[in-house]
Amino acid sequence: MNPLPPKEEGEGSPFEPEKKTVEVEEGTTILEAAMNNNIIMRHDCGGNAQCTTCRVIIRNGKENLSPMEEKERTALQGKAYLNYRLSCQTKVYGDVTVYVATSSLLD
């Protein structure tokens, strides 16, 4: 993985593969952080942990995320153990690096 650009003061969450670093308030979901920063992600179920179209891979900082609840674990099935998270359910409490697959992005 390439080194990420230096962060500004405050909380920063890099979104890969764009290498875009965004500032977020603690408790913001990954989906909210993305959408608020023009990273338009699919979320076909409206953010209710039912469709998994907003799934992301956590590259770094999983300790800075909200714990996974049963609803999210059930939706992700076995992928929950491979650093996948649902961006609509996962809240940020510190620095994280998130990989968003192109299939999760809207044009």
C-alpha cells in the first residue's frame, strides 16, 4: 500500500483508492463521511444493514470504529471476519483507512 498523504489537524479518514482524506466528527458513520465529501456510495436499502451494497474494507484503524452489532454481522456473513464493514452502520471514533470498491460507488 502506498503511503497516505499527511493529515491535517483533527480526525482524518482516508478513502482508498482515491486517497482522499476527509475530516469527520466522532460518531459519524463511514457512509455519512463519504457522502458529505462527494464520495457517492451505493446504499440500496437506505442504510438499514440489509443489502450490503455499502460494504467497505477497513485497511487501518479498526480499533477506532464502533463495535459490530449482530444486524451488521448477519448481513455480512463470513465477510465480517475479513475486515469488511457496512459503511451505513460503522461509526468513526478516530483515524481509519477505508477501501471502497468501485462496485460500491455511484457515478
